[in-house]
Amino acid sequence: MSKKTILLVDDEPDLTMMLKQNLEAAGYKIEIAYNGVEAIEKVKANIPDAIVLDVMMPEKDGYAVCSELKNDEKYEDIPIIMLTAVSDHVSSTQYSHAHGMDMEADDYLPKPASPEEIIESLESLLD
């Protein structure tokens, strides 16, 4: 069985490297993008098995990336896990939990999500 490729998209290098190490230890192959524009380019170059996507990023946020991919039949089946630092009790912001649930994301984890939570989510989506 070949390793599943996960595209990890987050603009925080320390967090990204920590998650990369944990996901690789769990047996995944990791690609990294540090913003939404780079994420779209990487998906088009090499379709991943799943995407772990931060919401608040420069250039193109996670909601825009998720929407763009989920509205393209070539990429709509890629499981996407959204990560956000915005707490779900803030409803006045465009980055609210409710808005995230309206999106086509396959799972939605508040930051800081533990590597274990992310791995658990990936395993259930890739099963």
C-alpha cells in the first residue's frame, strides 16, 4: 500500500513543521503550501489524497481555497479538513464556525488541533 499524500496548508512555519513530522510519523507523505494561492497550484500539479487547510492565510484564505476546489469536478472529491483559530462562539466574523460548516469542507477542527485529532480525522475521511 502506498503512502497517502496530504497537502498541509498553513502560513505558520513552526506549526506546519510540527504537524508534518507527526503526520509523517503516522505514515503519510506530506506536501506543504504556505498560502492559498500556493495550495491551489500544488493541488493542480499533483492531486493529494486529502488537504489539511488553515482558514486565515494571506493571499487566499482557506474558505476561498475550499470553495474553489469543491466547485471544480476535477478536485471536488478531495477530503478537506479546515483548521481555524477562530472560536465557534464568535458569530459576527466572516471566519465563524457556522460559516465554516456552510462550506463544503469534510471536517472542521478548531486550532490548536492536536496532531492526534488531525490524524483521526484523516483516517476516517480516507477510510
